[in-house]
Amino acid sequence: MRLSEVFASIQGEGVLVGVPSLFIRTTGCNLRCAWCDTPYTSWRPEGEEWSQERILEWVAGFPRVRHVVITGGEPMLLESMVGLTRALRAGGRHITMETAGTVEQAVECDLMSISPKLSNSTPRAAGQEAAAEMHERARWRPEVLRRLMAGYEHQFKFVVQDWADLTEIERVVAEIGVARERVVLMPEGTRAEVLAERSAWLVEACKERGYRFSPRLHVLLYGERRGV
């Protein structure tokens, strides 16, 4: 499978924030989010081929780190993902699968981390019309979201830019029927000052509406860097 990077760090988002984790980042995505913070897996995909054996050997080099996060890009696009997750599970690893919830496979994982893309993700700049059309066709798959929610322990993560996003999130939560305690809201941004400004009001919204707030801890600790 084609990977853009592998690295050991801490989980920066969601219900497992702060947990030491191994990250396997695939390359290639069926979306083109305007605020994508990993364009090297989407807008300009890059990477190299890794065999399953090579990946497992790399993972085995970290015997004290039990948690493995498979992210992207969109890892569910890779046909070899089922085999990899089975092998990781057989090795006793805790698996988090990061997905936008637009495609699915019968992977094995302990936490399905689903990040449906809101309308704020659609690119609007001049010259991005084709990307916007592709993105809009793919980003919302409620039937896939419901199956993932029914089949796995899960969390729903939403990237929030402004108050208008909260109205859309409320509609999504109602339509899908996801429990509010499984909904995680995160401020959008790749700079600490932007995250701080948005976190100030977003955490209050979470308290009012019964959602979980998550920082983007890796950004606060390391800044806008790869491999962290």
C-alpha cells in the first residue's frame, strides 16, 4: 500500500487525546477539503509503497506503544486495509481508523473515528471548481455513516470554524442519530493563536449542547509540522 509517512507521537484529537500512538498515514483521498492540513495526501498526494510485512516490522519496533492510528488521506480506499488491520489486531494492537465516512470496508478496529465533512470543507477559490464539484459529490454519505456507527465502537469528530457550523452539526447529529456524548468538536486551524481564539467559544458551545470538546494537541505541542 502507498503511505505518505509513519511516525510515533501522541494522539492529538478525540477521546484518546494524549495517548502515545503509532501513526500510519496512507496517501490518496476522494475529498478535497479547503482547509486540509495534509495536502500531501489529497491535493498533491505523495508517498511510497510499503508491504504489509514492512509495516508490521516497523510497528514491532515500538513494543511499548499499543495504540495504532491509521489515517490519511482516506485509508478506506485501500483494498489491502482489511488484511493490515487483521494483522495488527492479531498482534495485540489497539486500532483507531480515521475516516471521513464516505467509503467503507470490513476492517477490524477498536475505534472508528468518523469525521464527516461539513459544508465549510468545500473549496471556494477561483480555479477550484472541479475539485469543489468532486468534493460535494463525495463528502456526504449518510448510509455509510450509519453502517459504520452500527458496526463499530465510534466517535464523530467535526472541525468547526464558526458558529454557523454548529447549526449544521445539529442537523447531522439528528439525521444520523449519533449519541451526543460520542460527538467531538475541534477548532479548525493550524496556528496556536487561531486555535485558542476558536477554542474559547467552542468549549462553551460544547458545554451547552452536550458535546465533547477536543483540542488539537499535536498542533499546540509541535506546530504545523509533519511527522508529529
